[in-house]
Amino acid sequence: MQLAFMWTLKLALHYLFPKGRIGTFFTWMSIAGIALGVMVLTVVLSIMNGFDKTIHSKLIQINGQIKILSTSIIEDCTQWMHTLENFEGVSHVTPFVQGIALVQHGDYVQFPRCLGVDAKTVQSVLPLNTFVRSGDIADLNQGVFVTKGLAQTLNVNVGDIFDIYSPLSLEAIKRDEVLLPKELPIVGIFETEWAEIDKNTLLCSLETLQDLYGLANGVHGFSLSVKAGTSVQQLCSKLNAHLPKPLKAYSWMELDADFLHILKLEKAMSFFVLLFVILVACFSISSGLMSSVVRKTREIALLRIWGARRWQIAALFCWQAVFLSSIGILLGFIGGISVLHYRNDVIRCLTGLIFPKDFLWNFYSFSNLPVAYAWQDFALVGSLTFIIALLAAIIPALKASFSLVTRSLRSE
Amino acid sequence: MNKVLLIADKLTKSFASSKTERFCLWHDINIEISEGEAMAICGESGSGKSTLLFALGGLEGVDSGTICFCNQMIYHHSNPYTPGISYIFQHYYLIEELSVLENLLIPVRVMGEKVNAGVKDQAHRLLLELGLEKFSHQLPKTLSGGERQRVAIGRTFMMNPRLILADEPTGSLDEQTSLRVIQMFFSVCQKFKTSFILVTHNENFAMQANKYCRLEQGELKRCK
């Protein structure tokens, strides 16, 4: 059986790489097509993985790994802090207050999203220091931090003072009272590189926002960090089993589920579209093998006369697809990884020819393309390419195995 | 007396010439070949020589009659392989991607036999016999027509056939080369005591065989 199988393998190799040559034109064109498709898929998927990873880490930095939210004010903040900190799997806890306020500086007015955090505990959950562009996060109790975008809109800088109007002012107006705005100095500017936040966000101390919203010691929720080795999703489920209503724990994946779904969809669509490169390459393998079948029709007839079975003739052509796709996949992966290794040089070179030096940073907020290799993607690309190439060989293989011996030998 | 190898009894073959009529190619053909015997069949183009040759090997079906090779009936079916029967064609049909030596070994591999030192030795002896030993590692495209046909002959003998069906093996060679090739073919057949049926246009070659027949108007007439 093994011998009956081996000659098909050897002959297939000889057809692709004849003695004394490093391969035929068909061989190298087919390999190039497959390699190109695999390389493009590898590059695109790895870069998308890189962006995904960057975005995931950014989402965790901004929200924390788990957020506990409530539809009403959480009054006994200290008690809950203690309970949550002692919960199995929870590493650190920080409370927060969030909402909208009206801010005014001279003639400029804005309605920024306000986030009040506890300066003592926040750094253990949210790495705010990494976002600070000017100022010190330790000064949070003495004023507010604004995002770069908000500072530009309000035309403010560190040291300036602006007025902040509480939503309670509206309630006061209803009672024919006037609630004067609070004057707050700007002690720092931060930037998360997350457009939605950087556009219009204000960061202040927990006490400032509690005072502004009239919450006394109440908070809107808690951000949690998780101990290493603990599953965020599992901890979330456990917390939800223990927390009384209306408190509910959300993982960072749940908080931005729609956005993460779009990212996944984008990756899937890119994969689907780029798969056509491989499909086209496999079509060319199919047509190449078909012309080989027509060219070698008499050889095939001879092999049949010598005792070759139909399946052996079919295998002879399927082996060719196996070799072409295997070499193509390997070269594609090598090419893809090489391109990814020199990606920043390549991009700088390409953009440098047309655009200004800081083009990427100014428009996309990155100067280095992030990359993450996922073995699952490599396995998927490799196996799909292999299967498509094998399917492409089936029609030529069937034609070869069912060709009529006498007609082939009489055809001249 | 040599053992009878192949007996064809009352073979008839016809083709549909139109929707209602059939054209009889040949009828009541009787052939008997013994071990080591050589037979030549001559005839005009289109007389059905090649079809008869293919029918004797089971590659082509017949309307009536029986073919018995080594006491086994030969039927035309999906597997064209008949152990003991090998072919030589006008065109050499060598595998261009393989060396001369590999071309000789490929039938052995296809038959599922191991290519051991003995088989390789047999191939080298055949190449020596056919004057091709210096070309053993060359590709067929570097050889002349006569040399290629000699490789095809060598390849046929690698299967250790008891009967060779040769369909105009010198048809695409010039006169001098044809003579050299056919002499070599006769001598190797004689050496290995292999029977053969040779279809040829050349009566001089045909006369060298033990039996010489002409296929005329659908009948096989014995001339020698």
C-alpha cells in the first residue's frame, strides 16, 4: 500500500520540480499566488490583532476591568468598598461619580462628561498617571484635570480658573433660588488617546463632584481591578450572584460590547475579502493542473496500462496541490512575518514619500503599527488555504483519473 | 513445442457509421501466439491494425469472439492493466521530467514493486543492451528520436512482459534509425524469449517475424 502510494508522491514532485530545474513556471507562479494571499492575510490579521490588543488594554485602563453600577445612588460607599475589597478575586476597588456639568471660561461654554475619582485609591485601578500630559495627579484635590480636546475648546491652560455649574442649579431655579457656580482651577491636562474621552472630559476629585451633585457621601459606582489569574467574566458572574439589586457588575467587555463586536466583525470581513486572493490563486492552480492533465493525457494512459488505479492518478494531481499550497503557505508566513517585522520602516518610507513626517501620529494617533501574532489565525489561514487548494485540484484529478486510455493513446 | 500464450478466436469489430448502419472493421480474426514467437501485422492506414492490437490487450472491446492470454480470458473493462502484457507505441510517451533511468523504473514503481538493487541492476543491464548506458541520468529531451524509442523499449522490458504489443514503434523514425531500433527490438525480444505482435507498415521488418499477416478488407491473411 505504501509503495503504491509513494510513486504518486514522487512523480508529483517530479512534475513540479523536474530533474535539473528548480521548478516550472507553473510551479513558481502557483506558489507565488498562494504565498501572496497568505502573506496579505497574515499581515492584515496580525495588525488588526495588534489594534485589538491596544484597544482592549486602553478600554481596561479607562474603565477598569470590572465596573459596578447602580441605577440609584450608592450611599454607604465605605462599607461597600470594604465588602468588595474582601471579595475573592478582587485586587483593588475605587469609587467614582460621573455625570454632566456646564463649564464656562470667558465666552466659551461646554458640557463635558465629568468623572470624580478618589485620588487615594484610583491609581491602583486606573493608571491615570500614564494619561497626564501636564500636572500631577496628586493635585487632584486642589482642582481639575481637563482633556487636551476640552482645554483647546475652552481655550484654557494649567493655572486657569473656570466656572462649573451643577445640575442642582436647575432645581434651585425652580425654587426661585440662585446657586452660584463653583470656581475651579485647572491643575493638569490629560490625554487617553481615546477620541471619545479626549474630546470632552473633565477629571476631578470624588469630593468635588459629590459636592457639585449634592451626593453627600454617595457614589455612582466602583471600578475594580482583578487579581492575576482570575477570570474577569467569572468574577463578574460571582459578583452579580452576591450583589443586591440595583447593583450590577459589568466586565470591560460588556461595557463596550457593541464596539468590540464591530472590531470582531471588521476582522472577519477583512479575512473574508482577503480570502479571495487565495481563491484566485487556487483557481490558477486548478487551471494549471487542468492544462497539465491535457498535456499529459498519454502519460496518464500509460500509467493506467502499467496498473495505476484511478485513485492513484487522482492522487498524483492532488499531491501537486498539496506541495504547491504547503510551500506557498510556508513562504507566505515567512513573508508576512518579515513584512510585519519591518512594518514601521516600510510605513515610514511609504508615508514619507507623500505625507509629512508626523502624518500617522496626527491623524491616527499612532506612530508605530501595533502587531499581535495569534496562532489561531495562522492555523486558520494555513488550513483554509490548504483545503481550498486541495479542492481546486479535485476537478483536474477527476478528469485525469477518468480519461479514456484508448482515446488518449490514439489521439495522434 | 512452445506453450501457447495468446489465442484470439473469431474476433469481430464494427463501428456505427451512421444512426442505422454499422461498418465492419474486421471479422472472424483468429490469432495464436506461442511463447517466444514473433508476429507482424501489416496493412493500410485505417485497416484497423492498431484497434486489433488494442483489442488483443483488452484496451478495446470487440463485438464478438474471445481472447485468452495465459489461459485467462481477457475482457475489456475499466482497468486496462493485464499482467504479462506490455506495449510500445509509435510515440515514445516518455515522462519528460524524469531521467532515462527513472523512466525505466517508473513502471516497476507503478506496479507496486520495490525498486531494490536487483531492479536497478536490471535497468542498467537493459540500458547497456540498448546502448543507452551513458544517457541513464539525462532527461529524454536531450535524446534523439531513436534513442528515445530505445528507452521506451527498455521501459517495456522492465515489466518482464510475456507478450509485447508494438504499435508501429518505428513510425516516427527515419529509415536508418528505424532499422537499428527494430533490430535491437528483435534481438532483445529473442534474448528475453519475449513474444510480440508488431504492427508495422514496413514489410521488410514484418518479414523478419515468425509469422507475418496482412489485414485487408477486414480479414487477416497469413503471408508467412
